[in-house]
Amino acid sequence: MTLTPDPMLEVRDLEMHFPIGGGLLDRLKLDSGGLRLENPIVRAVNGVSFSIGRGEIMALVGESGCGKSTVAKTIARIYKPTVGEIHVDGEDIAGHGFAEMLPVRAKMQMIFQDPYASLNPRQKVRDIVAEPLLEQAKTAADRKAVPDQIEKLLARVGLNAEHAGRYPHQFSGGQRQRIGIARALSVTPGLIVADEPVSALDVSIQAQILNLMKDLRDEFGLAYLFISHDLSVVHHIADRVGVMYLGFMVENAPRDVLFSRPRHPYTRALLSAAPSIKPKRSSEEIVLSGEVPSALDLPEGCCFRTRCPFAWDRCARERPALQDVGDGQTVACHLTDEPERDRP
Amino acid sequence: MTGFFQSEFFHNYKRSSSAIIGSALMAFFAFAVLAGPFLVAQDPYDIAALNLMDSYKPPMWLEGGDPRFPLGTDGQGRDVWASILYGARISVFIGLVAMIASCTLGTLLGLIAGFYGGIADAIIMRIADIQLSFPSILIALFLMSAVGTGIDKVLIALTAVGWVVYARTVRGSTLSEIEKEYVQAAKVAGLSNRKIIRKHVLPNVLTPLIVIATIQVGTFVLIEASLSFLGVGVPITQPSLGLLIKNGFDVLFSGLWWTSVFPGVAIMTLVFGINLFGDFLRDELNPRLK
Amino acid sequence: MTRQIKSKPLLAVQDLHTHFHTFAGTVKAVNGVSFEVGAGEVMGLVGESGGGKSVVGFSILGLIDSPGKIEGGQILLDGQDLVSAGENRLRQVRGREISMVFQDPMTSLNPLHTVGRQMDEVLCLHSDLDAAARKQACIDMLESVGISRAEERLKAYPHQFSGGMRQRVVIAIAMLARPRLIIADEPTTALDVTIQSQILKLMRQQIADKGASMILITHDLAVVSEMADHITVLYCGNVVERGKTRELIETPTHPYTRGLIDSIPDTAERHDRLKQIPGSVPDIRNLPKGCNFKDRCPRAQALCAEREPTLTAQHGSLWAACHFPLKPGELA
């Protein structure tokens, strides 16, 4: 894996496990004559590492349940990681408590997926946007400057001062997403974690928001961790793309490398499944059968082998690690060692 | 305010006869409670104003009735109509205060249980479950016999009975609110848990409580009346509607029905009005029925 | 993909108006929509949210409930009007001649009944097979939508299937009575892309095998361009353009269609910025006079504010409702 010098974000061996099953009584199972306390765990993220340089846009793609959103929310420290390191601007925040996180919040902000649920319906726009700023404000002068800053922020994302006094329900989906962006931008962070920021929007509005996010990157040198399931969006905005499956990173490469020479069978399947308005190039098409296994019960060996058209016995025995294959591309697949098996 | 009169809420209110009847009855009682002492000549609890010669006068439209006492009098010559107006004050006061106390306590406990989960949640909700498995009148009766009678004791008993429904509702809505992205956004903005609860969770879990609170005032009036009727409620010097019924009940079968029937009708109308309006609110505020 | 269309359409929607009378005002969700679906043809109904595309689907099936009402127009199935038809006739049509596949398979499956029972119900209503024959038909149908161990799965409840499998079950149920028309409302929107491609492939094959027609309602131009023979583009309850798929995708003449296509990020070409349609969809309770798109249109002129354009501008197979349509290949 190529290491960016002085990265904005570096994640090492991140794991996030969620215990499920509720209270004691729910977990107590009668099993072959004896009582047993079950402790089911969802392994949402299983050792993910990557880094993002300053001003770089890194996308994580994958299907629902692949852990991409969990990675985003763990990095934003909505969740506390089970294992691993999260370095933001050189500082490991994986174990930080509330007070230690506060200064980090000024460097890292988040944009959410649902433009309806991500804004408190009972707050006015000016209070929504001001929230991160007010937490960072240390002096009365800081606080006094907030209204001016909000006006500038709203103008920057394409809203006007008159909008500041309105409630979220008075806006369309695209405008709400702009409000969410203004909120994230308010503390001038160096990194924005964007969790599916355009997937709830109509295509014409989606283009507006993508353009805005790109402009903001150019203007402020922002780095984005951009979570998406839509490959065409990712191709448009990302500099680097990581592909996730069942909580594992299976491939990580610069955008053009990934889209022109995908190596992992899953990446190849994703690319060929994506619908396009262009007539289908019927060259290489990997069609997957079956569905994603449960994160409660991960397959032994390679996580993808249950759906992989190439899988052989080694894939069941041995979990492939990410290997550098040149051009900044890393792949976790045994085909890298045995390319002669790359025939369905 | 013009906004309110043009709102869908007001529009539907105008078209709902149950809402209009309910709120009219509630308005009548509000007026009676506030202006009661000015409406009647006699203060029924001023011993000096009573005249034993006036005792057990029937309602004015019956033979032997006296126009000074439209609904008749009791054994001590107290005007039943005046007693009802004074008694309604105490009943409504108890209902409202106990509701506010229950709502505050229940909301607080529900927020804690829902937001923090874990042990706090387990303890609070198990207490609530246990409490719900007994009839509330039984719990109130038990508490009253333990702590003694008096308006303050009634309030404590009613609050102890009433918080559960708020706690359960608030816990449920809190659990669904904290999953929403705006709560996560507040976390990312750097807000402390307390601030998140106060600024984000609390305002968004209050709406369903309006309906519960409205109906609960009616329920509390009834429970208080039952307690007083059983003799463990308010003291004889501050008779609520329930105590009036009890006092009249002793002579009910001697043909002196008006001393208990009229307070009974008063309770029924009050609770009926509250429930009618509460039902309208429930239909209006429940997004699922829209 | 273009097949020969028979002269008489299977379904003809003519000047359909479906309005919703709410407290805040009348929502003209569908406001004069016309299109035709030939036998064996796939018609894509495309538009953004608020375009009225789902309401068209519900109107065809007579599933518009108060405060909604079909205020005008005709829906002709084989020349017979469904708008004026009674509830009995509509019940006959639903499931037997036209069936529907929804976005969320959970809403169209009853969680309390087994899949087998729900399939059997359809056959009971719409066929005169005996119990054994019905069961066999259900098993065959499940197998044909790619569900293995079909006999066993008949006894399973909907929640025991995954999202993609559930949508296969819904498609199996929709195909069971051999309807002539299937209305699929965002059938793959809730699904992951690899599952989506499986389901789309399945739907294509089912339709071809059984010779049915389909109205595919979606916001996703890429999906519709892979599936449909013809496309109808809706904006604010009006048809703005319709025509053959390749022509409409490659050389659209309405500025809105052009804008929609240009705002799709495409993996094949790379632009630094996406072309975007400025502004947002107007409030459909309060539509502007003249053309609904004029406030977002780069070509709008004075005429557009005065007169509402009708579907009269023709080029090849394309018909656009625009006073100043684009010439093929021209950018907006």
C-alpha cells in the first residue's frame, strides 16, 4: 500500500463489532438440555486500512452491509472503534474521550445521507449551521462573529441570508443537503466524511451537489472520505477508490486504474453490473449469483468466495491479504498469486 | 396568530363536532374553576354562611325547592351547585398538577432510559413493568394508606402512578430519534450528551405526550374521585367532586339523590369533555392516521 | 431491442388527469398525460420525484384513493376504458390482465402468510386449476424466477427471504396469472447493484418468455435505457418528451431530457464538472403559468411564460412539449 506522506487521515486495521441481541433474557437460549448465554456479534468492519492525503477525495464503494457507512461513522467517532487506529492530522483519535474529541471536531466534519433526517426539524437553519461553530467558540467575541459567518457560509453553498430564519421542512432535498454542507463547512475542517451525500437526491440535484463539493475541495483544499454505492458518482468525484465487501477492503486503487483495470473479481462484477445509458460493451461481464452472506457468520477464508466464480479450495482455507500490484493498486485476492486461474 | 386560524389543525377542529363539544366542556370547567367563587353567593366552606334550616332542600324545580339553591342542598344546608364549583377547583387542580409532575418525571426517566440504555434503562423499565402489572387505583390506594391523606399525598400517589406511561412513550421515541442522523450530526458537531438530549431529543419526543397528558388529566380526576370516595383522598375540609359523591352517597337511598348525583354528573361531563378533545388531538397529531 | 409494435396498442392512456385535493391546495400530480404501450413492448416512464410517474401507475390500476381522484382522460385497455369501469371490472383487470411490482417487496407481500399461500390465492382468483395443479404452477413459477428448492420455499414466510429473493417472489406472483401488462414501480431501487442486474435480467426474460408488456416506472435513466423500447419523460405531471429509447437518450430534443442525461455522471467520459439543471422542481400545488420547466430552462423565452407547450414538436420518433426544441445533437 502506498503511503501518502503527511496524510490528513490514516486508518490502520480498523475493526468495528456490534453486539446484538438486547437484554439478558433475550440472549438466554435453551440448548440441548442446558441454558446458554448467546453473545451474537455483527462484524461490520474487519481490519480496514487506508489513508487520505490533504485535498484528496477517497471513495469507499460497496453494497449495503459492506461496512462502508460504519467505517465513516467510526472515523467520525460516532462509534468507538473495537480495534484499530484512526489518525486525523497525525493524531490517533481511536481512544479519545468527549473532551479530547472537541478540538478534533474542528478538523473533521461529516455530511449525512438523508437530507430529511440529518437536520433537526425543530431548529432554524441558522441554529443548525451554527451548532459546530458554537461548540468551538471559546470567547464571547467568537460567539459574536457567528451570525456573520453563517451568512457567508449560506451564501457559499448557494442559499441566502433570508433562508437562515426558516425551518428545514421549508426546503427541498437539494437545499437541505446544502444546509448540511454549510454545517460541516462552518468550522473550516480539513477532512469531511461524506456518507452517501447524494444518493437520496434526484439526478439533476445530485449533479448540483457533486459540483458544489468539488468546488469546495478546490477552494479550501478539503479532503473527503466519500461513501457511495454508485460507481458513476464515485468515478466522477474520487481520486482514489476503495472497494469493500463484508467489512473487508478487497481492492484499493487510484480511480483511473480501478475503472480501467479492476483486479478483484468483486470489483469487476460491480463494474459490469452498473447500469449505463451507453450501449453495453459486452466484453468482460462477471455476473454474480447469490447474495451477500450475513456479517453475523463470516465465511472462513476469503469473504467473497461464496459468490466468486473463480473460487477454489485455497480461498476457503486462507484469507487473502491486500497485496501491492503496482500503480498504487492493492488487491486482496489469491488470483494475484495464481493468475492462470482467472478463467471462469 | 392568523397563521393558526388558517392552519389545517384549526380547519379540522372546526369540522370535528367531538372536538368542539369536548373543548366547550373543558372551557366551561375552566371558567367554573376560575370564576366559581364569584358565581355563587354562598361559600360552602364558611360555616358561618351555612344555615341548618336549609338542609336537604331538593333542586329548585322540585316541590319544596328553593331558587337560592338551584341544585338543592346537603345535610348542612350547603348549596350543591356551589359545592360542585368549589369541588371542581380541587379536582381539576389535582388533575393538572399531578399530570405536570408525572409528565416531568416520566419524561426525564424515559430520556435517561432511552438515551443511555444499559443498567439505567433496565432498572427504570423493570420498575415501570412491575407497576403496570397492578391496577393504578390499587397502587394509589396502597400508597395513600401508607403516607396518609391530604392533597399533597394524593398528588404524590397520582404522580407515582402516572409517570410510567410517559417514561415508556419517551423511551420509545428517544430510541428512534437517536438513530436519526441529526443526532449523529450533533455528536459530530461536538455537543455533549446532555446538550444533545436537551436541544435535539427532548423537543422531538414531546408531541405524542400532548395527547397522553390531556387524557391523563381526566384519568387523574377519576382516580382522585375514587380515592376520596373510598375515604383515603382529600380531607373533608377541601372536598373534591369525589368526596361530594361520597358524602351524598350515605343518604342516596333515602331519596336525597341530588347531593351525590349532581357531583357525579359533573365528573362525568368533565372527563367526557377531556376525552373527546383528547381523541381529536390523537387523530390530528398521529401522522399515521393522516 | 426494438420489436415490431402492433398497430393497435395494448394500453392507451389519453389525457389523464389525476388530482389530489388536500388542505393545502389541489395537487395536480398527473396533468394531461398520454402514452401508449404496444403488445410485448417495454415502456419506460421516467422522471424525478414529484413528476407524477407513480400516480400514473396507480391510476391505471384504479388504485387512487381519496383525496385523490381521476379528474379526466381515458385509460384504454384493448380499447376498453378503465376509468369509467366499475370496481368489479377493475378487480378482474388487476392481477389477471395487469399486475404490479412495487419498489419495496415487503409492502406487497403479506408478512403473516407463507409465500405458497399468497401465490395460491392469485391462482384461486384467476384460474380454474385444481389444488395439485396450482401447487405445481407455483413451483414452476418460483423455479423460473431462479428460486431453488421451490417446493420447500413455498412454506417459507416473506421475512425468511433476503431482499433480492423477495423481489423475485413478487415478480413470480406478478407473472403467475400470465398478465398481459406488468407495471413495475421502481422495482430495483431498493436493491444493490449486483442484485439489481440479476432482477433486471430476470424481468427482461420473463417478459420475453410470456409475451407480456411492461411499464417500467423509474427515476434511473440508465436502468430504463437498458430495459425499455420506448421512453416517456414526465415533469410536473406532464409528458415533456417521448420516443424510442436510443433516439431519446442520444439525441433528446427537450431541454429537460437533455439536462437530465447530461447530469448523469458517466464512467465512460470524464468532465471536470457535471452539467447541472439549475434550481429545483417547482411546487406542484402552485405551478407557474406557461411551461413548467421555463424557470430552469436555458432556452426559455417570453412565449414560454405565456403558453403551455403541447406534445407537438416532432423529430424522428421523438415528440417533445417544447416551443424551442433542440435540434438533434445540439446542446442545451
